[in-house]
Amino acid sequence: MRTRLYVCLLALVAGLGLSGCEEQRPEQIHWQLQLEPDEDPHGAEAEQGNVPVWAARREGEATLLWLEKTTARVRAMTVETGGQAEMEGFQVHLLGLASGLRVDASGAFLDDENVDNPAAFVEIRHGGKVIYHGWLYAKFPELFGMDDSGWKIWLKAIRLRHAP
């Protein structure tokens, strides 16, 4: 009698289990991935235009570090505002400086004394061709700057001279 009861219970459980599986069909999950990044006004790909007037008026100097990727050798270069320096066939023009660069909601670049974000607006040429025109940041050297197969360039520091 017990075995008969166990067989009936087993048949009932198996029947319920099989009937429950028929109703469920696998659902497809639709993922929507963003394929292109949002436009970043700080990035090298963004249209950065001309240096802001306030940045061009700031007098001082910028120290740039150059990493030669094949040898891991680092070289330093100092450029005066409005001046030019050369390194390995590259000409660097320092067009402007900011001690606290930020971007407002309209996309305009501002020098905010409450922000610690030193930056230099540079134009880098190689073989007479402009290969980078925009901001270099001391705080984010790995994110923004010139993209070259042989060199990585970043801003180490700026030094401002205050007007008398």
C-alpha cells in the first residue's frame, strides 16, 4: 500500500513538473548599448576652436613631459605663453593658460578659482601640419591630449605670472 502511495505521488509530481515547463518559453532580453560616447568638450576630438581671450592674456609658462613610447624615456620642456619650443621635430606653441579650467552648461570654457584644474591650451605641429590643437590638463594626463604612435605628451604644471 505504501509503495502504491509513493508511485501515485511521484506520478503527480512528475505530471505537475512537466506541465509547468510547457507554459514557460524563454524570453529574449533586448539590450540597448550606447555605441558612441557622448561628446566631451575637453576631449581632443571635440571642436575646441580658438583659445579663450582670458586664457591668452594669462602670462606664465607650462612644463610639458614627453614620453617616448619605444624607449620609455621622459623629457621635460618648458614653454612661455605666446612662445614656441621644439622637441624631436614637434613644434609646441603655448596659446593660453588656466589655473582652474571648467566647462559651463553652454560649453564655454571658464577659469574658476574654486576649481583645481591647471590647464594649458597648446598647438602642436609636426612637419608643418597641426596634429593637436586644444587643452592639456595636469590632473588628467591620460585622458586628454595628443594621440601619437611614438609619443605621449602631458602637462606637468603651469606657473602663472601675475600682472603688476
